[in-house]
Amino acid sequence: MTTNKVTSADGTLIAYELLGSGSSVVVVGGATCDRARMSGVSTELARHHAVVNYDRRGRGESGDTAPYEVAREVEDLAALIADVGGSAALYGHSSGAALVLHALAAGLPVTRAVLHEPPYASADMVAGSREYAASLASLLEAGRHDDALALFFTITGLPSSMVSAWRAEPWWPAVAALAPTLAYDSAVMGHPTGGTVPLDLARAATAPALVLVGGASPDWMLDTDRTLAEAMPAGQLRVLAGEGHVVEPPVLVPVLTEFLSAR
């Protein structure tokens, strides 16, 4: 697969692959995800659309420029959209869905958007979100990338024993190398200020948008994603019965194409 590169507004090179044909859809991964991790859904979706599968800044073959700002990642999306024709749909998963929300609120030329289970905090999780952001920043500043990754996996609800075992797995070093970008996702999610649904962004996101949430996901996830969908002027919520945070491409993609192909 040919790797393309586009220059973002601040000069950072963003790497992407273009798969399939038809109307364009940019796939936006979440924390610890580069385009290799998003290849499954991208390949399946490319049966119906021209799919832009890209490395977010600081990941894979994309560059990075300090200091980080969420606005720079929005500019990355703007550059990608311009490079593939000037308008596109967006699909974002987890914190990638929160980045999609930022792009919509910024007025990028987005035709339709799917926000797949952005993990915004409930009111009783605000203190924990702030604590995570502060602890993550401290670990990264000390260069403790392995510990930062372990912290991230732990706050997602994984048992500490499982995370400890993972640290010995052969894939761990490659993922730990992405640990600095966990701070990017934390900023996108708004963890330093509590991580609740950013209603100001939601109300400014006027493009048709589908918020997906798994029926087997925690109740707080369903509640916060419902709040997000209701706050978006053209938002709607869909619950995927029996599914959790990660949905296999053969189940997910028909839902995506149904919404993205609607007129």
C-alpha cells in the first residue's frame, strides 16, 4: 500500500493511505492507535468508500511538532480533507471520536460524521479524570513511558494483574513508544478540566452526526453519549445491542455505511 503524506498548517507531515473508491471517509483512531491498528475497519469500509487511514501526529510515519495543541490535530484533518477533494465524512472511535467533535465544531467541510463511543466522564468521574491527567503528565515528564501506558490501561478498567502481565509481552515496547501521545488524547478528551461532554463543542457541530454506543458498555457511557447526541443540532444516538467498546468490522461497517451513504 502506498503511503501518502500531506503537510499540515504548522509544517508537520501527516502520513496516510487511501483505500477503495467513492465518497471519502477519514478514519480517526483513539489512544495508542496508529493506522495499522485501524486497518481492519478501514479495509472493510473501503469496500464502500474511499477511506483515508492516517497516522495521527506523533504516531507511525507522521511527524510531530511541539508544543501540542488540539487545534493542530484539527488542522491535520483539514489538510487530509483538502488533499482528497475538499470534503469528507469522518469516523472516529473512542478519543478519536472526541477529535472528530472538535473538527465538526471548528467548521471543517465534513459531510457526515460517526462518533463511536467517545468516553466522556460522568459527573462523579470528574475528579478521577483530573487526577489521571496530572499523573499522566508527571510520568511522561519523567520519561516513564511504560508506567504511563500501564496507567492508561488501568484507568480503562483492565485489572492491574493483566496489565502487569502485558508488560512482558513482545508487543508492549512498540505501544509504549506511543505513550507521549496519550497526553494528546487526554487533552482531546478534556481530562484536565474534568472530561465531561463539552456541550459548547456539541452545539457548534452542525453536520449530520451519528453517536454510536455499545449496549454492553457501562451505563455511564450510554448516558454521556446520549447527552452528546442530544446536544448536537443534527445528532442521533444508536445503541449497538450486545456490543462493547470495540466492535468487529463485519458488525460495525454495515452500520457506518448505512449512515454515511444516507441522503
